[in-house]
Amino acid sequence: MNRIDCLTDRQRDVYLLREKGMSGPAIARELGITKNAVYQHIHHYERRLKQYDAYRDARERNLEPIGIPLTRGDAKLIVRALRGYRRRIESTVVQNIKSDWLGRVPYEYQLTDPLAAYEGWKRWFDAAEASGIPALMKFAELKRSRLDGLAAHAVFPISTGKLEGFNNKIKVAKRIGYGYRDDAYFFTLVRYLALPAAWLESHNFP
């Protein structure tokens, strides 16, 4: 993967023109966009290239040999411990969300290497554009502008899924209630819905 492959098409155009020595206004005239748009593209591609360089350097450092003498038995113990740690994490996730997440999450979301995430998403964007399906092409164009956030999931695997799920639960409660006599009563219901499911299903609920 080349260094500029992590840029969007428009960022790459601005980058190449700037490398030729063109000024911001000249680039704006060449591409038919505003000067502010040019400066925004410059800001975004500089940040993305900086992230790319940091990820590349980290990957190269991870491949460097270390001078720690290990026996074959020591290596086996380390691998065994890491596998046990991974199984413990996976079982915790399954217990929390009550479903098996392995194998169901899109491949790009399972990556822990940001550079590989960039490459995977770019392949997906190219395939979506080559499909000729208007809705899919429009969706890919929208997601391409958010490539930084998508690739960042490889480093920071966080999600707003729980928040969105609870917001939906509140909306459903509001809809099926046909109104409540006051706000205090409604917020009491919201707090009740926030209790763990095990409490709600128990006959000994306090």
C-alpha cells in the first residue's frame, strides 16, 4: 500500500497538485472547488498521512526482533496464556450481549491493524462502485468520507450500540404508553427499564 493510498480521491488530487507547487487558490481553480474546501482537504490529508506514518512505524517496530532469550517451553507458555486470555474476553462479550459475536461482525470491524482496515474498506468501496447499484454506490460515497472513523475502529473498538438500543427502548415505552400523567412518572419508568434484565425477570424484584 502506497502512502497516498490512504487518502480519498479528492484529498489525493489536492495533495498531488500541492506537491507540484500550486497554491491554494490555484488548486481551487483547477479542481473547481472553493479555497476553503482546498484548505480543509489539506488539513484532513495531513492528519491522515500523519496517522498512516505512525501506524507504519508501529508496525515496523513490532516486526523488529527483541533480545529476550526464550526457550521453546517459555514460548509455548506465553502462547497458551494469550489464547486463554482471548477465550476469557470472548466469553465475557458473549455473556454481556447474550449472543455469539464471532463470525458475525463484518471482516473490516474485526481488524486490529488500521492500515489493513484502510485497505479493506477501500476494496469494499471499489466493489460497491463497480456494482452499478445506485443505492449502494451512494452509501459507499457517504462512508468513504468517513474513512478515518471506520479505520479508527481497529484501534478503538467502541460502539454506540448500547446507547442507541436504550434510546429505542425509551421511544417504544413512550409510544405504547399513550402519554403519562407527568414527567416524574415517565422518568420513573425509564429508570425501571434501565435495571438489569435479571432483576426484571426475577420474582423477588424489590
